[in-house]
Amino acid sequence: MSIVVRRTGQAVRSAESKASRHAVDVVLGHLGEIGPAVAALRRESSRLAEWGEELARVRRRGGSVFAAGSDGSAHEAQRFTSELAAHDPGDGATFKAISLSMNPEADGAGSISAQISHQVRSGDIVVLLAAKGITEDLRDAAAAAKSKGARVWALTGRDSRDLAQSVNEAICVNTDPAHAEEAHLVAVLALCECFDDAMRGANPE
């Protein structure tokens, strides 16, 4: 038995309503899937706050912050440094927030580790992001940064948690790469908010 809707407009609205319900289910399904990733960040909220405050201390000392990521995480690294620079009060102090990426045209000199060796100084911060996997260049970058006297932090996922062994501190979002990457974006934005709050609330050292 079929039901005929006599008014064309009503039929269109009925179809749109069904489509909207399906879209809502898709959205709710996605939000449910990232729940564990958000929960992981909640458990690391104190560490994220400490990192944000440390970023402010490094900035006040005239240091720099570097970020790099493997695969798709390179986009989060770039977003992090862009947001961090945007949150800087711009009071004339020298501050650099730099995103590093592999440059295959520059041979070995274009590797992330080589760029760190040339640019990072003692007291700087290097943040490495890896949601999917770990490249040898990221491991080498961590070693290069530590050899320069920089502190190295990592945001990892289920498939890249071993990077924690190469850095000073790490936050692992123990989920699949796609949702770990989303959580990393939330984490770096939270770091920037903490940095902003610390810069506004603390006296210069």
C-alpha cells in the first residue's frame, strides 16, 4: 500500500525532512566516534594547561616555538603556529612560531631534522604531531631538537604512540588516525588559548 501526498510542496518537505534526519544521524554518529578522543584530552587537561603556560614563558624569554607533523598532521602543525602567532600580543618582542615541513627538493638539507639543527636554539620548544604514523625524520627531529637544548613535546595517536619515547613529554590520543587528528587540532587550539591567557595575566619575567 502506498501513501500519496497530493500537494507537491508537502512531498518535497517530506523528502527534505527524511534527508535532514539522516544528516543529523550522520553528525551524531561522528560526534559519538570522537568521544573517546575528546575524553583523552580531558584527562590531559592539566598537561595542556602547563604546556600553554610554558609557551608563554618561552615567549617572554625571547625564545621560539617550532612545530612539525607527519602526513596529514603537518596541517595541524601549520595551524598551531599560525594561531600562536595570532595570539601573540605583538608588543615588539622578538617571537617566532614556525611550522617546519619536509622539502624534498632540498635533499637532506630539506629534512625537518636538518631545519631544526639549523634554526632551533637552547630553551626553544619543538612540538611534533603524528596522528597516523611516525617517520624517521620525526624521530631524528626530536633527537636534533634535544641536542640543541630545546624541549620536545609530541601529540600522538594509537598508531604513533611510540614517538613518546623520543620526546620529553607526550599526549597520546589512543584512537584511530582520523579522530586522533581531529583531537590534535582541538589540543593545539586549547594550547593557544592557554598561551593567550598566560600572556595577558602574567607579569614579564
